[in-house]
Amino acid sequence: MARLILFNKPYGVLSQFTDRGSPTARATLSNHIAVKGVYPAGRLDRDSEGLLLLCDDGRLQARIADPRFKLPKTYLVQVEGDPQEEALERLRKGVLLNDGMTRPAEVAMIDDPGLWPRDPPIRVRKSIPDHWLQISIREGRNRQVRRMTAAVGLPTLRLVRWAIGDWTVAGIAPGEYREIAV
């Protein structure tokens, strides 16, 4: 039976156990997870938060991370600006990025999800509104969601991966994890 860890990665933590290549020590998974023999199934950028899956089974790791399996990844995204239906529809049809066209995304405007506070907080500008979107994608390009929202004129202020497939970060505090058997 494989071990699977659902980790709520805080802002500023690297999605790896060691930090090579930086003259200053940055927070890594080893600051939060003391379980041996598990490895991240995919990545989550340092400036993103939320669900990161770790497992001890190579096949499961590949099934989670490999875009060929089209496992949906759902994000709660705070964007700067006032999303118009035209911009949302562009995201739903796919957006042309510098590395090609994205697959269509599932996109909906949502109310403020009432997440934990972020440290440091996002920048707030009184003259520019911000809104929350729920975006699900089935591929995993580098910084894809941020690049997609920017391409339609809605820069991302905060990005929280809420779910991968049926696994969710709901009920797991930032920096904490839950281990399950699969």
C-alpha cells in the first residue's frame, strides 16, 4: 500500500527537501515534513500556497504529476481587476502563451473563500478591485495559472492550489499535513 501525504504548503516554502543553489537558507519541505522516503508528486512554486502531494510510490507519483493522465488541479486565485465575462471565456477556451496554446480551463468567479491569512499579505491597492476565481486545469506548465490570468489582463495576487483530483487541502492548516494510505 502506497503512502500519500497531503501537505498545505505555505507561501515561501520550496517544493523540495533541500535548498541547493541559494546563498541564503530558504524554507523547504524538510522544515515541515519529517517523513522519510516520500517525494513531491509535481511542484508548487515558492510564491504559491496550498496542496502539494508527496508519495513513496513512483507509479502513483507519475500518475499524479504527468499531464498525460489529465488529473484536474483546482486553484483558488485572487486576481487584480474586475473580471469580465470575455476574459473568463478566453480562459475557458484556452490562452495563447509564449510556449503555445493552453488547454481549456474550467473557470468560475467565486466569493472570497475566507482562507487563512498569508504571510506576507498580498499588496492591496484601494483604487483597483480584486476578485477570486476558481480555476481548474489539466496540464502543468511552469507558472501556468499566473501566466494565463496575466494574458487576459487579470494579474494574480494570490494563488492557492485547493485540490488535485479528489484530494483536497480542506481542513489542513498551512505547514501541516495529513497522511493517507492509497
